[in-house]
Amino acid sequence: MVEVRELHEMAEFEQLDALFDGIWHFGTGAPPITVELMRALERGLERITWTYDPLMRRNAHFNLAKLGARPSEYLPCFYGVMDDAINRGDESDRLLTAWPLSDPRVEALARPEPLVETSARVDALARVEPRGSDALPPGAVVALADVGGRPVAGPVDAGVVLVAVPADIAGLRGADPGTAKAWRHAVRDVLGGLMAEGRAVTGFAGKSYYVVERT
């Protein structure tokens, strides 16, 4: 079970710093955020943005399905060549992602238990997807499929399309760099192309697919 909560004590920030280093293995390089900066972040934010690798399936599931964040732009090779333990040997495509903290959908996902709401709030929340829901949208067309571990492009001319990502891109980079590269370029072409056309990424379904809709 994943718990999302605010940290307050230096010991907690130090544990988070150790977690970051254990995941990314920064070594002698500069970490993206220091313990001191974590201690001094400003309060009262209404919108947070960050980037992440669109091929990291569990990141996509957490960011979109659990937090309710939404990608706004596909950025090819955004950071240039990276040499950390996870990204080494791959191009650094990223999704610029926004998390609107006051959005009713985001608030609903963050709420541990249903609360009594005013009639206006009930009307707004009625349009919010249920907590933890990642079912595939009915009638959606698969624009990029995972067939035997490799990406296979499909039709994109539909109101709602699904774009698959590999189960474990980090492991694939080491075990089969050629297939990892094929996934990188396929997701860039399909997902990046759809977003460049103005289509919106509205979720991550089945723990495998980006959901992309015409706006």
C-alpha cells in the first residue's frame, strides 16, 4: 500500500534522500534535490509540474492513475545524454506533467474516505473517475500494442486510443537494448505524435496503457 503524506522532520527528509539515491544511484553527481531544499519548500502551492520518462510504466501508473496528474507535452531527448544507472544508454524523452492540487478529480483521489459534500461539490465529483479505477475505456482502439514484448503500431484514427509501454524498460535496457530502443522510438512517434496533434492524455489504464482522447 502506498501512503502519500507531507514530511516535516529532518530525519524523514534524510530517509527520502537515501531512497532517491537508492533508486537513481547519483554517486558523485549532483542530486536533483537536497535535504536542505526539501526542508525549505514554499507552502500553498496549487499546481506542481515535473517530468518523467514515459516508458516507466509504474511511474506513469502512479502519476496519472493514483495522483491524478496529467501530461501536457512530450519532450524528445529533453535532458540530452544521461549517465545515471537507470537511464544509461537510452535517450532521455520526458513527459512534462502537471498536478493541479485543487482540481476536484485530484482531491477525490487523495481523499481516503468519502465525505459528505455540498450539492455543488457532488455534481462536480460525479464526473470524477472512481478511486483506483484503471479499467480500459470501452470502445478504445489500441494505437500501440505490446506483442511478444515488442511494440506494434495500430490505428490512431479514433476518439479514444491506447498507447502501451513495456513492463520493465529499465531491465530491458540491459537485457535487450535493441528492443528498448524500438520502444523508445515507437512511443515517441505514437504518443508524442498524438500529443503534438493536440490530443490529451487523460489517464493510464490497465496498468499498461496511456489513454489519449481527442479534445
